[in-house]
Amino acid sequence: MKKILRLALIDFKIIFRDPSLRVFLVLPVILFVLIVWLVPYLVAKYEFLVPYLSLMLVGAVIENTQMYSFISSMVLIDEKETNVAKTYGVVPLTKRQYILSRMLIPYLFTVALNVILFWVQPFFTIGWGTNLILSLLAGLVVPVYVLAINAIAENRMQGMVYVKAFNLLVLVPIVAFFVPDNFKHLFGIFPTHWVFQSVNNATLGLPFGWLAAIGFLFFGVLLWWVSKLFIRKHFV
């Protein structure tokens, strides 16, 4: 476990040494400013926005996952391009432990961001238990996203193309909020659908446990699958 934590901290320090990646750390600050100050101002001024508050929070939660999804994707792609990944292939860790060490801080950092977001947002009362469940679920977007991109992208240029595509796929389930209820779960083929619906139900005071359970199961299966693909492609 000490080796895993040591490698995780080294990975975290790399971000602060790379100016092109460090700039993305300001994105959560911008997001919090929007949710805590700008959106309340707009809602007070334009009442027609009130029904969309839950959707705005859903968008903010998923955008919190995008910062580390991009940063970690680029770090790992750069290692593949420079053949550093081959060196990591012989470190005294199993491949699964290596994945854990690289995804641990991005996941926990993203969870923490969303815990804070649910806490400071001024629109809904969300208990700490619900807050933690939703944040843990949303955070799973990061490792699935990062490992999937690195399983298919060979270089930064390809990586940027896939990042744009993945960013769209992550947001597609928002469409479910604008279709009849009978059809909304057709978007359940996208894992983020279960995050969106869980957050929406929680904010409206509706049952969300079964939605979150499906989400955890879906992400768990995807994480197992993309981890296998990543291991097969990243160290060669």
C-alpha cells in the first residue's frame, strides 16, 4: 500500500510541474463561482430558470469530473509517447496496483470536489450520506474515462480527438431530461445517465438508491473491462 501511495503522490506532483496541465486546476474554482454566485443571481432575476436548477447542478457535478479526466489522460498518453510507460511496466507493482496508484488521487480529488459542491450549492438540502453516495458515484467517471482513452489513443493528437468525443458522450444523457419519462431510461446505455438521474432524484427528494446501485454496477463492469484493455495496450 505504501508503494501505491508513493506513486500516487509522484503522479500528483507531475501535474504541478507541467504548466499546460496546471492551468486546468482553476476550472473547479470557476465552476464553484458560477454555482454559488452567478446562478443564484440569474435565477433571482429570471424565474423561468427555477425548474432547471436540478439540471444545472447535474451539469456542474459532471463537469467536476472532467478536469482530472483530461489531466490524467494527457499524463498517461505522454508517458506512452515517451516510452516511460514501458519503465512502469517493470516496477514492483502488479498492473492492477499500478492502475490503483494512478487513479487513486484523481478519483478522491474529484469525489472531494463534488462533496464540497453539494455542500455549498444554495438550491437544495442534501444530507451528508446522500452527498457522499452521489460524489462516490460521479467520481467513477474519471478512472473509466482515463483508462478507456489510454487504451485506444496512441499519441496526444489522437488523445485530444478522443477527449472531445468522450466529452460529448458523457453529456449525451442530459437529453433524457427533455423526453417523456417513459423513454428517459433508453439513455441508460450511457453510464453517466445513472449519475444524472441519481442526482436529479436526490435533489427532488425522490428515491435514488436503485438508480445509484445500477450506476455503481455499470461503472464497476466498465472499470474491469477498460482496465483489461489498458493493461494490454499501455505497457507495450
